[in-house]
Amino acid sequence: MSDRKRFEGDPIADFHIHPDYSIDAKGSIDDYCRRAFDIGLSEICFTTHYDADPSRADFEGAMVVGGQRVKISDEAVRRYLDDVDRAREEYGRIGLVVRSGMEFGYFPGCDREISRLQSKFPLEYRLGAVHTVGEHCICCKGEAPKLFAKLTVTQLADRYFELLTECAATGLFDCLAHIDAYRRYGLAHYGDEINTVHRGRIEKLFATMQAHGVGYELNTSAIRHGHAEYYPAMEIVNLARAAGVSLITLGSDAHHPDQLALDFETAATVAYELFPYVDE
């Protein structure tokens, strides 16, 4: 662990990280911890995917344990969390705070199962996300166009924000992930209109988030997806501030150790609530 650097200003934490327990990620928990230490992070939180929508059995409902893809189960979750606990103890000795979390893909009817899992495995951070609309993944390059072909931009926005509001209303999550992730592939299909579909819809979401004490993250992965603004875009960030909804974490949504803390020095100036001595 050489060539250690420090971020300018306050210590920075990354609270959206996918180690190779997620089926779409590479890099072990140790790989991420070593990378975090080397680049000067003070704290990281692992958020392995928990996507169990039965309508997507061929794509989701799996984790990777010991290098093998397995069906999501309590045993798989236990193996993951045991690994995080081991890393917490090991890397805590050199000053890196390691936390346990999961990113839960929300779908209607998932409340009972997620509540049961969270009761059995207390997590330090519970991240909620909408990845699918109907049977299609809105974040997947191969699937999103199929969804967009079926829905007008208005229909897409109505359904997406309905799901995200339901997600917040469960009270099962500390934070919502990548609030406007539909921009990832939606911009190419729908054009600039996708950038304003939150207007008239996000207000209900924010009221629900505030009522249930749910915050949101500033997710920098939009940069590696070719977008100029993070998830969510600055207009949504400002609307959230006006509505009293808290920005509570920065997240790189890293799926490889090299993506850890992507663009965080710039993101820290946007998320000035988290860093009181950073100018806006």
C-alpha cells in the first residue's frame, strides 16, 4: 500500500461500493480496502446488490460467493457480511473505517422479504434503488432500449417516480440511490426531455422521503457513463435542498476498485452539506 495520497480538505467516505459479491462487479473486499487506503479515503461502505425480483429470475436473484454464482440466500448474505466484518477489523488497525451495507433493488411486494432480511442481518447502511420498471432493467444497456420502446417519456417518468416513492414509503432504507438513473440510457433515446421529467413528479417523492427520514446520495458514476452531471443532476439537488431532503452520502457506485471515489474532489464542492468548510 504505497503512494498514499490525501484528498484536499476534509476526509472523504465512499458509501456506494460493489465488491465481487455482486454479479456485475470485480475486485474483492480486500482489493477495495487497499485501494481506499492508498487514495486517502477515511471510510468506505460496501453495498453489494440484493436484487430478488422473481420476474427477473434469469438476470437477478444471484450473488457471487467464493467465485461461484449462487442464488441469493441468507447464507450468501452471511458470507458477505462476515467478510466485511473481517475487513473492518483488519483495516481498522491502519485507520480505515469499513462499514456494511446493501443496495436493495425495490419492486412491488418486496417489503416483507427485505424487512425479514434486515431484521436477521442488521446493516449499518440500507440503500434503496429502483433498477427495473416492469420486467426491464432501466440501468442495463441491453434492456433499457426495450423498455423505452414500449413507453413514452411521460409514461416512463410516471412509473419510475411511482416506484421510487413506494420505495421511500416502506421506511426500510436510509438512502435512495441514483435518483435519476433513467438518464443513463434515456438521454440517447428520448433526448433532452428526459432531463426535465422530474418536474411535477419529484415533489411527491421528496415529501415521502422527508416523512420517512430517507436521504439521497450524490452518485458520481454518471461521469463514467458519459454524462456531465452526477446522479441526481444539479436541478434535483437544489430542489431537494429546498424541500428539506438531506443529501447524506457520496457514492461512486464502484464496480471495480479503480472506480472508487470517482471525481470526489469535485463532488465534495457540490455536496457542501457534508463538508462544512468547502466552498459551494
